[in-house]
Amino acid sequence: MSRRVVITGMGAVTPLGTGVEKFWNGIKENKIGFSYIDKFETERTGVKIAGIVRDFDETAYYDVKGCFDKKEAKRMDIFTKYAVVAAHEAMEDAGSDFGDVDPFKAGVIVGCGIGGIDLTLSEYQKYLEKGPGRISVFYIPMMITNMAAGTISMKTGFKGANFDVSTACASATHAIGEAFRKIKDGYLDVCLAGGTESTNVEFTYGGFANMKALTKADDLERASVPFDKERSGFVLSEGSGVIVLEEYEHAKARGAKIYCEIAGYGATCDAYHMTSPSPTGEAAGMGMTLAMQEAGLKPEDVDYINAHGTSTGLNDKYETTAIKNAFGDKAYDVKINSTKSMTGHLLGAAGAIEAIVTAKTIEEGLIHKTVGYKVPDEECDLNYCVEGNVQQEVRAALSNSLGFGGHNATLCFKKITE
């Protein structure tokens, strides 16, 4: 059995705003979702800029069906709250509670890279000062990365496949890809899929900074500059993205709005290094090739790539190589951009908000600019849309995510056709 899979709902919590409309408008307007860190003093890490969600008011959701009340909120880590709110928006956008679907054919697959790190630090401090008896009884279920998916299922009643994917920066893209396969192969009819993350604590910044992954720039407009020769590391961000994936015939029968089709998924591993992508780009390129092959497409059929594009020296260079491996001479024809130029890197949630951007790009025929780019790099010589937004029909697109550990994931999106 092989069935078509479409996107019928989307929800987002991002540094550019909470809600897909606000997020997408910020993208189209080339806004930068960065701000100066004010939660702690930045001298010790040297990292001054982050992608922080500033407009999330949890109290606004206390009386909203499908979200959480005040008591529940106290028992949820922030990464779970973000995911629940994004999932709620996605369900509202889809226009159905899917009560007509067998609950065991409705699933939730939400990725997360790190989980409740802030909570871990605060509970560890209690442990040091007062002993293990003072650790919260809710610490474990609040901290574990799978709790976002688990909580969403409790809110929706979806009893089908439910799990967390944790493959660092590729988590959300893998989650969406696995949900796509579950529906395509007939195991599910509908699935909420995406990713969530919140690591806005000095401890996390210190860890990433010490491995030279984060930028220490103090200019908001030049902090995240993917493919630019002066790139100096990524901007650490937070948020969540969740989409509704649905079997095409079911979506069509209920008259759902369909954003686009997901038609292919490629997942590979570099088998090379803990943190560095492979210089050959072989495995990441193969991920793109596999996604195109599953979708029945050739490189010349793909108009656009939403790159992983982290603004780190190695990623942008080797991802460029990977694109050339997958596309050959056609690599110079395809439009490429990096959403992280405006959002920074949401780690386990990055692929989810980038999937939303890719779906909206197909829907509206607008490829956003890679913001902040100024200095060309001879090793990054493809078309990264650095002059401005590009208005054109997008028939098919890829979205790449590459995670520490060598995890590569690519989704292939297509404009919906009968």
C-alpha cells in the first residue's frame, strides 16, 4: 500500500513570533528574530545574542481547550508548553479534531534534541543543597524529551504511533519523515509531527560556545550569516513547530485546505565524526537523492532548497558540496536559502519551522532572502537568494537538516496536483 500524504495544518512558536501568520510575515519581511541575552550575564560565555521567544504568554492558554490550565502548566517544562501550543494551532488550522478517524490510526511524533535542561539544572541545585529527597516528583516526567509527544496525545486523544525522535539538529525533520512514512504505508491516517526545544540557560550556551559552535558577534544583523565568508557560528534559538500530516483522500473528502504534499524522505548517516559534517558531502547528498527518488523527481524538477544553513564554517561549506553531489550541474540552477539567517538554530525544532517555511513557500510562490549575507565565499558558490525575496512558482522543494553525530534528513515537498 502506498498513499499520498499532505499537510493540512500548521502551528509555530518562534523567535519571530508565536503563530504561523506572525512567523511567516516576519520571514517575508526579512525580519531578524534575534535579541540580546538578558536572562544572565554574558561575560563568562562571550555569547551575547540568541533567538528568544519573547511573545509567549502561557496564561493566555489556561482556558483554551486542548492546551493547559494553570495547574497543568506547573507540571510542564517550557519545551512541552511550546509544543502543545504549536500542536493546538495546527489542529485549529486543520479544521478538524479527527473524531472520524480510528484513534489508533492517529499519531503524534515530535522530535526534541535536549529536553528540560533548565529544569535539570534547578533540580540538581536542590539536590546539591538539600539532598535527593527534595527533587521534585515531577522532575523526570517534565524533563524527558518524549513528554512533548506524550502530552499532545493526551490533549488530542490520538492513540496511534507516538514517540520522540532525538537526532540533535535533525530531530524534527526525522519526526516529520517518519510520520510521512507511517501514513504513506497505511499505519496511520493522520499524524501531528514536528519538533520543540528550549535551552535558554547559561549552561547550554557555555557548552556550545566551548566547542566553537556559537557566534560571539554583537551585531544582530551579522550574527547569523549563512554561506557568508565571515560566518562565525550559529545563533542558539528556541521554539516549536508542529504540522498536521493527513492521508490525501481523507483530506480531500472533508474539504480540507491543503498546503502541499510531502512526497519523499531521505535519511542517511555520515559515519564520520561526532560534530563535523563529512567533507565529502556524500551521505547528506544521498539523503537529498533518496528524497527526490521517492517523490519520483529529478534534480531539474526541484526549484528550491531550504538548506540546513547554520552559519558555521564547516556546515555551510560541506552542505554546499552535498548539494552539488545530489544535483550535479543543476546545483547552480536551484534556489537555496537559510531560514536560520532570521530565526537562528532551534536545534531539535529547526526542521519543523523550516518545513513550515517550505510549505508556505510552495503555497505563495515566495522564496525568502538569506538575510545578512555580505561577503561571498568562493567555497559557497551556489544561488543562496542573497539579493532579496524571489517570487516564482515552486513546484517541488527540499528541506535539509543535518545533526551532530552525522544524522542527515531531507524532506521533499510538492505542489499539490490531482
